[in-house]
Amino acid sequence: MALPHAQPFDAIDIRPLAAGLLAAKSHSLIKTEKLQLIQLVMPAGQGLPEHRVPGEITVQCIEGEVEVTTPTRSCRLGGGEVLVLPGSEPHAIKATRDATLLVTVLLNP
């Protein structure tokens, strides 16, 4: 069952999941015509294969550590760090430690 998306002015808790991380599931928090906010839960060793999205994205590491790779670069993100990727940039993400990410996607660029 999909979780309902938040509505304008709904407060969303994005604090670290800590001990609850391994039981949590990834899900979309908000989706509007121009924006999608996704909470990705990634146990160590899990990853997303190379893919691309048309709009710019931010990847914010809430807890843990991930490696974000593109065809030309690699970046490790730890808790409290964020990066921006240009639209249509091929990228992959792999958790090097249990991690929770907050991903923002600009839709319909």
C-alpha cells in the first residue's frame, strides 16, 4: 500500500531513522506538478543502478553514507551533506553504510 503524499503546509518528519532504518521503506513524501520529494532508505551495500531524470535533483544524506557516481565523477555523502546533479546527468547511488536520503526532483523542466 502506498503512503499518501503530504499536502501543502503539512509538516514532514525527516529526522534520522536510527534503529528503525532497516525496517523502514523508501517512499515519495510529496509530489506536485513541479516537484517530488522522496525518502530513500538504503541498507549498506544496496544501490540504485545508473539512471537519469530530466530535471535537476538534490541528494541529501540524512544519516549513514552513500557514494554517488556519474560517468566522470564520484562523491561520498555523509549525514548532513547534500549535492546537486544537473538534469539528465546519468548517476548511480550505493550505500556504503545504512543510509537515509532525501531526494528532491524538479519535474517538467
